[in-house]
Amino acid sequence: MGLKEENLLRAGTTLLGFSRERVQPLGFIALPISFSDDNGYAMNMVSFAVIRAKSGYNAILGRTTLNSFGMVISTPHLCTKFPTSSGVVTIRGDVRQATRCFQIATQLVVDQLELRESQPVVPQEMVINVILEGKTLLKL
């Protein structure tokens, strides 16, 4: 996109990541976002938090953005709809691309896990004393 860090608006905000880690954004930037199909068109200015992170996604649209368009989301159908003055706009996702983004995001999480050296399991003999009426009857 040709953006530089000096284009970002600085803010002392800390974000909470998906796994509850704290993330310090590099800054924020407002960009025009538009959606359209044959039934209509809508555009809003959206403020994005820019972070330094590996991700399978270019951008994540939050509830505030989705609500500003009046979007109704159906994740099983990979589809969103929203009203415009000229009709209801329907945006359909690409199943292959969505699957690929999910695979990349999942692999990034796996790559960040600290793998422990596993210790071999050593069989242990277990003795259980069964006591009935003060007498040891059997050992298992």
C-alpha cells in the first residue's frame, strides 16, 4: 500500500491479543473501505490498528466496522449482507482463500509453541491395599 510508519497516528493504547497477550500497536491509520455488488455500494472510513505480527490475514474487520455498514454475517455460508439505499448488497467469500488463511494462521500458532523434550514413560508398579473391617484382604 506504500504506507510508512510516519503515516500512522500514535496512541498510547495497548491491545489485547486473541490469546490474551498484550500487543503495542505501531499506530493507527484511517482508510476508506468500500463494498459493492450489482445491488449497491457503501464506503466508510475505518480506523485500523497497525501491529507487527505474522498473520495469515491482511486486515481484521471488527464489530465496530461491521456494525457501521449494518452487516449481517453468516460464517457457515461465508457471506455477509448489508442494506444500501439501492438494495441489499451480498458479499461472498472465497472458500479456498479462507481455508488457506486459516491454515496459515493455525501454523503460525503451532510454530510459536515451545516444544518440550518429552521424557519416556516409565512403567510403575502400583500397589493398592484394600482394607475391610481392619484387615488387609488383598493387594492389587
